[in-house]
Amino acid sequence: MRSTRTGRIRRWMMRDVTGWQMLLEMREHLVFNDPAPLARAALLGLGVAMLSVPDALPHLVEGALVRLVPKWYADAGPIHLYYAS
């Protein structure tokens, strides 16, 4: 996933249930800046994707995607919500 703000490829610090951390380093073959096409590429079998729970959950429930490292997670950072005043 490419950051729309900086243009850099996002690196993910993975954590396990005990709090142990490890930087995930993978070679990119496809790069997206939006989670919808990233999820679609994974559904088409084009590679491994790091998806947020809301983007992945429906596909995990139906069995179209499989979680590869179930005891690990990545903190995506702060979430910003915008709304009309």
C-alpha cells in the first residue's frame, strides 16, 4: 500500500499477542493506494495483502480469503474521520 500523503510504500510493524514486534519486509509486486483494489487483487490470487479488518472480514467469513498469520496484527496508525458541520 502506498501512502497517499507521502507517496512512500508503507512498512508494517507486526505485533503478536504477547507484544513482541517485528518489521514486516516484503518485496512489492503490485502497489495500490486504496484498500478496495488491494483486496480485489488478493481475491484474484495476485498476492498477499495487508488489509484492515473491515476490508477483509466479509471475505474471511465467506472463505474467499485466508488469514496467513492469525496471531499477528499491525497497527495502521491514527484514523481520521471527516464530516460536514
